[in-house]
Amino acid sequence: MDTINLTIDNKSIVVKNGTTILEAASGIGVHVPTLCHMKLHDLNIENKPGGCRVCVVEVEGRRNLAPACCTEVAEGMVVNTHSIRAINARRTVMELILSDHPADCLICAKSGNCELQDMAHQLGIREIHYQGEQSHYREDTSPAIIREVDKCIMCRRCEMMCNEVQTVGVLSAINRGFNSVVSPAFEMNLDHSVCTYCGQCVAVCPTGALTEVDETGNVIRALSDPSKTVIVQTAPAVRAALGEEFGMEAGTLVTGKLVASLKQLGFDYVFDTDFAADLTIMEEGTELLNRLSKHLSGDKDVKLPILTSCCPAWVKFFEHQFPEMKDIPSTARSPQQMFGSIAKTYFADKLGINREDLVVVSIMPCVAKKYECGREEFKTNDNPDVDYALTTRELAALIKISNIDFRTLPNETFDNPLGESTGAAVIFGTTGGVIEAAVRTAYEIHTKKELPRIDFAELRGMEGIRKATIDFDGFPLKIGIAHGLGNARKLLEDIQAGKSEFHAIEIMSCPGGCIGGGGQPYHHGNAEVLKKRQMAIYQEDKNKVIRKSHENPYIIELYEEFLGEPMSEKAHHLLHTEYFDRTE
Amino acid sequence: MPKIKLAENTIQLIKDTCAEFGNKESELINVLHQVQHKLGYLPAEVQEVIAKELKTSVAKVYGVVTFYSFFTMIPHGENPISICMGTACYVRGAEQVLAEFKRQLKVEVGESTSDGKFSINCLRCVGACGLAPVVTVGEKVYGRVAPSEVKKIIAEYREGCAGDDAKSA
């Protein structure tokens, strides 16, 4: 039987066989509350351990209440989602969860964005009738992520993300009963584990148990120090999501307001990571063409495919899990680090100041960027190229602290020279974007012809692994794309097994790419939010006059004045990096 | 986390055990049982090898090891002492007997003495409730144990006399 007839809250409906009560109910506007359950449609991501029991409903003829998230509908089923028994059970469950939860909502980093807090509100919990033992577990601070395990409700979304989606395998439930917690193996700290700091655990945590390291205080201090010149760069995906923190519809582009807010915050120059994304394309695209032509001319030492290297979580992933392949990814630094490197040399020189007096702040959709800017190879005399990386969420907090009414800000434009960018740079913010940007430039450099088209629909989408062949004037360039580290792992295993057909592969750690980054406004399990951000990114690309990185006039000037040409010795020194075996 | 280096043949033994179970992740519990049976305990380094062989994360393996009280990450003493905490033994004073063992040996439950001679564990019912409270040392069973007898029992194994049959366990 393909369809099932049932009744939910006195409404008769027909749904597909295999549908859960939860899904069936939501189809008729009955929203059964859930806590541990999370489903990102189209991304193949679902967490339904049936553990929290908040979604229990009454099913006629069944002795026990049924968890709606993981009970499939059956023919003739009669469901009551708000019987007194269901409501009481739900409240009891919530009160029991809350009885072992620190009651510090007023000062919690997640306050206002907490699904547990929302649920307590929605269920009208006004009193906790149970007083029992409270868990006490040490706090674990890493360069990017903080674990406050006392706030964990064991929904295990983080565990699902870390193991099934990302295949990083750091987090697991350990111990049993009241002592159970989600933890790395042997209860080691995150910074001793193989954690990539992708932050997807943070992105899905319903409470304040997993949050990013807060750097806003350091930025406020730098901004108020008259001896420092403080500049800022903003990553492409930030402009497609920041508005959500101020109640705007997902997918609202707020580039102009973003710039205006940063100027009002007091940054001396407001620049764009997109400038550095164009620079990345110049270096990475040239590297791709070099490797490709050597490979095609029979040089056995040159390995293909070339893999993108913009994503710090991806870099840490292969350093831990595939160290024998560390010579395959491009040596190009990420746009954040290229920006920092150019800012503290070229731009500091232009201003006539020492690098120590220039503070570089970045606004990133990412928590791994915090870790990346602290890597030793990105420091000169112990001074980092990028001083502080804030997430999109932290920037929103900073704007609120500074009494700025974001919604009424005028649109302003980035400063020059490090603020000019092309459409190719903007699309770095979504899965498929980096490789499309690379194609736009590599094609024209390689063929010396103008591209017949700029949009490459075959590289776009939300499928976890995508492949496409682009005609490079007779040469079929085979491209692979993966987002989510589990998908990346599959492509890497193919390379290991000698089965990979690709010349170039783009990898982004987070589902959806940077638009779905661990530092973005919380999507609360709504995949539509990611799709709308992706559409906004492509819209911004379309809005740009220049849409190919090599046509950015300030990039051309940077090479003429300072770097020479792509892959020059100076470019190598400032814009490329090396990778490390982190297995020991 | 203290690092120990596993001997080559130990690593091989673990790998062979995993292979016996087809290197399947779903056989994790059986593998852990077998490996603990052979090595006596499951230190971190052993879990790392198992995780690699079964292509799962070491966090998952650790999760299972810490879930089941049967699995231990600490080597048992030469003379593993178990105090029954089943209902019958408990009401007849097993707790006081346990306290006396802990006091005499200066270790907690689940730990071994620094000389490796003794370890203390609790168990639930050995099926000799008529002898409650019951203590086992190796495979030797002591019945109706009073706290005042604890010192004497330990002494038997310290001097190495009565221990010989028990140690064959």
C-alpha cells in the first residue's frame, strides 16, 4: 500500500507510507514539539534517536505514548497530539531535563537562540517539580570551540554531525546513565583530538553546550586603542546571512548595511575577503594550469587531481586523516590568510606603519577560521597575519552592543584597495563556487579566449557530491565537488584507490559550503535557510559588474606593484603554505 | 593520557581478533570481549588499534568500553578481589567488608595496588547467597566474611602461600 489513511487531532489525512507521525502532523499545520530531532531536507541529514521524548503523542489503542519523530503512521491510526496525557508527559519530560540543567539562561551565550529555552516557553513550564542531582563536568576550551557539557541534554545531534555527516569521529556518548556525556575519546580535550573545528556540532547544538570562543572583547579593546590601525575583512557568506540576526528574511543580502555597520563600529578601513578570494583564484588557478600542463606532458611527479585549500577544517581533516595525501591539495592559502598576509605587508607599507600596529579582524561564517589564524605558519615574529576572527554571530552581537540599528543603516561601499572584488569571489561562499570561479579564470588564461558564458549551472546545487566536465576549448576538464567532510572522504578514498577521474576537486567542510558554516546564524534545522542564502550569493554575483577574478583592477595593480606574477617567489612566500602530518 | 607502546605481537593479536570477526563494526562488542579476555584489559592504545581495524572512531569504541561495566581500562591485579554487592551480601555487611579492603589496600573500586598485586571490584551475586557476604580472590571463594578477617585474607596472598591455587585463575 502506497498511502495511509489516519486521523490526527480529529483531522483525516492521507499520507505516503513510511511517513512519521511528526511529518504527517506538520502537513496539516500541527507542529508537535521536538527537541532532539533535527532534519535538514535535501541534505540527507537527520537526527532522530527518539531520546528526549518531548514529541510523545497519544495513539488510540496503544498502551504507551509514541514518539512522533520516529513512529511511522499506520492505516486507521488515530493520533491525539494534545491529550492531557500527552501534554503532562511532555511537561514532565521537560521538567526532568531542566532539573539537571544550569539555570543561567540570563547569562548564557545561547540565550535567545536556545531551543531548550524556547521549548520550556512553548510548553508553559513555570515550575520544576523535581529536584535531583546536577551534573558537573569540567569546561573544555579549544582555539575555536567551547564545550560546556553541563548544558548538554544528550540530544546527540553533535554526535550525528561529527560521525555520520563529517566522519571526523571525535564526539561520542560515553559512560552510562546519569554519568553519560558526549565527549572525545578518553575524555581528552578537543584540542588534543582530531577535531577539525568545522563547527557543525555548534551549528546544531540546541543549547549552550557547544559554542564558539568569543573574541568580541578583544576586538572592542583593539578598536578603542588609539595606537592601533584596525582593519576588517568580511567573508562572502556573511553578507547573505547576517540580516537573519536582525529579524530579516533568510537570503536577504545586506552587503551595504554590513559595510556601514563596520564603519560605524570604528574600523579604520572596511575591506573584503572577496578581494583575497580573487587573489586565491589567481594563485590556485595558475597552480591548476601548471599542474595540468605538466601532467598532460607526461611528468609523472605531478599529481592530479588538485584539491582546493580554502577551508581550514578541510585542511585539518586531511592532515589528520589522509596525511599521505598532503601534497595533493593546492598550496594556496585560504582567502582569510591571503588577506592577512597582504594587509600586513603591502598595505602596512602603504600606510607606513609596522605590522604590530595594524590589527586585522576578519568576519567569518566559520569557527575553524579562529583556529586557522592561530596556526604558527601564519605568524611573523609571533605576530599573526590575522589577529581575530569573529563569526557572523559574534559580529551581530558586537553591532547590538554598540547600539547600532542595523535595519535602518544606509548602504555603504567597501574601501579600496583591498575592498574591490568580482562576482567570482562572492560565490566562494557556497558549495561549487570556488571551482566555478577558478574555471572562469583558468579557462581564459588557458585558452586565451573569452568565455562564451559565465554561469556554470552544472557546478551548482546542493547534492553532496557533484561532478561535471567543462570544455576547455577542446580539452575536457573533469571537476568534482564535495561538501560535508563525509562526502570529501569518499572522493579522497577514490583518489587513494586510483579510481578518481577528476582533474580538480573543490571541497568545503560544511553542508552547503560557507553559507552553512558553523559560525553562521543558527538555522535550527531548517534547510530552506541554507538554500535561500545560496540564492542570495548567486544574486550578488549577478549584481557585480566584473565577474572574473583576473579582471579585478586592484588585483592587477597588486601584481604590478608588488607581487610580480602569480606563483612568483614573492607570491609563494606570502600566499602559499605547507601542510603537516598530524597523525602523531 | 599516559601512552604505552604496544608490543608488535600484541598489535598482531588485536588485528587477528578483529579479522576473526570480519573487521565488522557491528562486531565491536564481541571484539572487545575477546581482546579483554586475551589481554586482561583495554587500555587506550588497544582501543585505538581496534577502532582502526573496524573502521570506526576511537570515540565510539571508548563509548562502548565505558558503557559496559564489564570492560575495564585498568589492568587487574595479580589477585583480583571481588566483593559481592548483591542484595543478600549487601544486607549482611558487604559494604563494611569493601570499606575494609579499600582501607587496607589504599585503592578504590576499579583500581589496582601500585605493586600490581591486588585490585578491587564489585560484582552482583555469585550465586552463593547462603555464604553472604561473599568475597572472591581469583577463583577462590570466601564466605561469611567479616571486616576483621580482611587483613588475614590479604596476608594469604602477600606471603604467596595459599595463593597458588587461586592464582591459577
